[in-house]
Amino acid sequence: MSKKIIIICAVIVVLAAGYAAALKKFYPVAMVGFRPVWNFDFKENVRAAQQFYEIQGAGRPALQIDWSGEEGKKISAEIEKKVILTMVENELLRVALKGDEFKGIEEEADKTVDDLLSVKGNSDDLAKGLQLLYGWDLAEARKRLLETQARREALAEKLKKDNIDFENWLSEQKRQTTIWIFFVGKWNKETGMVD
């Protein structure tokens, strides 16, 4: 086989893999340092946030959103920015909790979630509520919502004991980390927000 045929085959394989990845939404929408935030996770979180908004508006016409209208598109864009910001912050927290400085906090937070689910998880009410509000079963809600929130709260409590404000600490992490946002907006290093 000649080099030309090998190169053509390699290009075709790379293009096909890229096309398949794009179809499956398997590409990053952000990079936090060298760690990706995947589009499929982002889209699922946006969908869940929109469902949450829709449920809040159910039965109250003044709060109902027409996602295809001008106002709905503005709200959707804001939701996307808030979701990507939360995902970036969650990634920063995940990395921090893996370090020696905060050893044991992740496990403590996960135990808090275990305790919560052992009490309320046996009832169908929690599962039904999460399904209604976000469209997630208990396992998905645990991974996407409950664990991340418990870890955030546990870290904030640890920092508070050390006389460190959580929001200031998080802002510093954002300033120290190289963050790129793709497709959703632009990362503003000064404010630590998505523009």
C-alpha cells in the first residue's frame, strides 16, 4: 500500500470519528484546565433546568415559557450560561477535593447523601419528585445534583472552620485555572462568569 492511500484512509477515519462524535454530542463545551466538560452532560443539565422552569410555570400562566419565542430564547441562553458556570465550578470542586488539603470531604459528603437517601430514598415521593422536576431517576439525580451539592456544602463548611469564605475561595480557583468556554459564551476571567 502506498503512503498516499494510507493517509487518505487515515483522514477518512478521523473525519468519520469526528462526525460520529458530533452526532453523539461527544465533544467538549468547556475546558477547565485540561479537563473537558462534555456537551452531552451539558445538554442534559440544560434540558433538566428547562424542565424545572416548566414545572414551576405549570398551572401559573404568568410563569409559563414559550421556548421558541424571543423571551424563551433569552431565558434559554441565560440557563445555558448558568448551567455551564455550575459545571465549571463543579469541576473545580471535584479537582480540589481530590487533593490532600481537602482529604475526606468527598467521602463525608457522599455519606450525607447516602444517609439522606436511606431515609427518603425508600419512599417513592423523592424519586417521583426528582422525576417530575428534572426528569431524572434517583441514580441520575444523585450523580448530577445531590452529590455535587453535598460536596459543595461540605467544602464550604470546612473552609468556614478555617475562616475562609467559600465564594472568595471559589473565585480564586477560577482566577488561577485556565478555563475555555466553547459555543455557549465566553469565559470572563475578571468576573469568573460566562458572558
